[in-house]
Amino acid sequence: MAIGDLIVGIDIGTSRVCCCLGQINKFNQVEILNSASCECDGFKKGKYESTDAIARAIRFAIGDIEKQYDFVIKSAYVNIIGKYVDTYSTKYSVELEDKYAGVSQENIDDIIKGAASSELPYDYQIIDIVPTKFVTDTKVTDDPIGIYTKTLSADLDILVAKKDIVKMISLAMQKAGLSIDGIVLNGFAIKDIVLEEKELQDGVLLLDVGDSNIDISIFKNKSVIYTDSLPAGGDTITNDIASALEISSDEAIKLKKQYGLSDRKYIEHDYSIKLSSYTGEDIRNSSVRCSELVEIMETRIKDVISVIENNLYNNRLSKEIRSCVISGIGFSGINKIEKTVEEILKVGVRFGNAKTANLIKPTCVTSYGIVKYISNIKYTKNIGSKIQEDEEQSILGSTMKNLKKAFSSAFKKNKK
């Protein structure tokens, strides 16, 4: 990566599109410059239903950032949910011509290119190749550059996505006037900002819960071993409340936030709650007991988590998991939900508090994670998104140039 590189991450979510802009600083770390979002109904329950709607939301989100920096964003990295991705683990080795020349970037490129030649199902294409460890003649390492060895081997995760889904994502980006720098698995975008190293090593189930989608990832030995998605989330619970009590969605949201519990056994006082938007014919139903409200939430939550548990069991993954981390905003406001998930999955459960910059809103965490993930890639020099400066408004453009020069100068001084 190069100092001053700008990275744009776009998260196509189930209720909104979020965009995040980051820049590589003189310490080779990413600094978040800005983020923006726009409501979108083009992606529902894990399905790309309208590329036009997605494209409009992308255009609005990146437009907010472009106005502030007087440039035009021409490309970006974009996420894909686990439902459409399969993972394969493989090994690949190369022989070095000169043992004492040390491992170079070119040797690593040869390994990745070799792994990319693996035979794939006809309807899938590679979206990412991730080295998880390298083995030289003398050691196992995450970074083999410069090590003297005759043979360099690597364990790699190959991520493949369905071609028709990649085409849908590409079409939405194209309609928004953008090319794709890369496609990032949703779980990869989240893992570096909510998971601990020990969890990644020991075996962890990551549940990223959105409004109408739960993205499921399992990591073990720092590799991704399973991905999937479930068309359920925070809106699913809201809709259940609204339907069962015959009230508006707005009131259902308020009740969920105010009385949200994952199990009736945690109720301390069984209040009677007056319903202000009741539309049913029986006026006696215009109030509800707290226990009745919680039962609606409890039923849906246990149903969803039980589906996940069955999927893990059927794929022989239950014993691979030592813990579970819940991220996203879909379950926020529902107290004790981690206890309920723990009882069903029979592993320790915690909420993942995203380690993000202060200016990142909760809704933009995944787009931030995309930028963070790309900035952490070790084995490439070209990670920057394409940015075209607006020549008609060059004041801030000149400022950006000066910032890049300042980063470069500081870096050179540090090198000396």
C-alpha cells in the first residue's frame, strides 16, 4: 500500500447503503475521513431485487462525500453476504531459484496465482484468496518476506461467489457510475473490528444481525470455514409484534425498544401496556401484558437461533465453535438476548463492540470494516480506489495533494 491511498468501501445492506472513505497515513494505518448512508429497498431478505434502487442509493451516499472533498469517486470495494459465498482451503508451494535471495513479493504473487488456477464449479468465480500462513524451510509465519528458504508453501482460503450474484452487484455499481476494486465477504469486513485473536484461533461463530438479514460466519485457526445468511433480523421481530398486536410498525418499534426482552422468565413486573395505534375490532385488545409482548419476541428469537443451530449440526460444525459473537443493530435493544442464544447454542456469547473511529455511525460499521480489511492486506501494493479530482473546484483538491506530499515527506524523514 502507498501513503495517501484512498480506499472507498460500500456496504449494500437490507435497509440502506453505506459508504466509507479512508486514507492510508504515514504509519501505514487507515484513517477514516468520512462516511455517509442512504436508505435503500433494493436488497431485501438476502435478495438483490432492484439494481436501480441500489444504484441510486450508492450514488446518493458517495455524492455526499464527493461534495465535501471536491473529487469524483470512480471505484470502490463492495460487500457480499455469506449466503452467496463458498470457501475452500488449499495449499500451494513454489521453489525459489536462489535460497539466499530471500522470499520476495513476487514469490507470494506466484503462490496466489497458482492457487487461483484451482478448478471451480462452473457457476462460481473467485472473489478473494487469503493466505492464512506460510511455511519456509525453517519456520511457520504470517510474513515470509526476506526469509532464506528453498521452498515456500502457503495455506490459503479461496472464496468463491455465484457468478449471477456478482453480475447483479457489478450491474448496480455500474449504474452508479463505479467500477469494482474488489468484493469483500461480509464476515471479513466485520471480523477485524469485533473479534479477538483468540476467538479467531479457537473457533467462533459470528452473527452479524441487520434489519432483515443475519450474516453467519465461522472462523477457526484464523480461517473462514463456513458462511451463510438467514433472511431474518430486527425488522422480522418488529413485524411480528405489529401483526400479532394489530398495531403500527412505528409503535411496534417503540415497544421493542422499551420492553425488549428475549425471554419471559426475565420479566420482573408484568405491566399492562396501553396500545395507542390498535386497529382491531375488539376494543378489549387495545392493551397487552408485558409477558404477551415478550412472548412474541421470544418465539421469533428462539426460532431463528434454532434454525442456525440446526444448520451448524447438519454441517457438522457444532463442535468447531467455542464461542459466539453478535454484531450489528438488528438485536440492539433486546435485553438478555445473549443469554438466550447461549442457552440454545451452548457456547459463551457476547456482543461485539466494534472498534471504530468516533465518526463512524452504527449503521456504517460494515462499510468501515471493508475499508479496514482492505487496508490490512499485506501482500499487495495496489489497494487504492480510483479518485478523480474535480478540476473546477480545485481548492480542496490542492489540499488533498498537499496532505499526500506531507505524508510522503514525513515518511521519508522517518526512513532517514
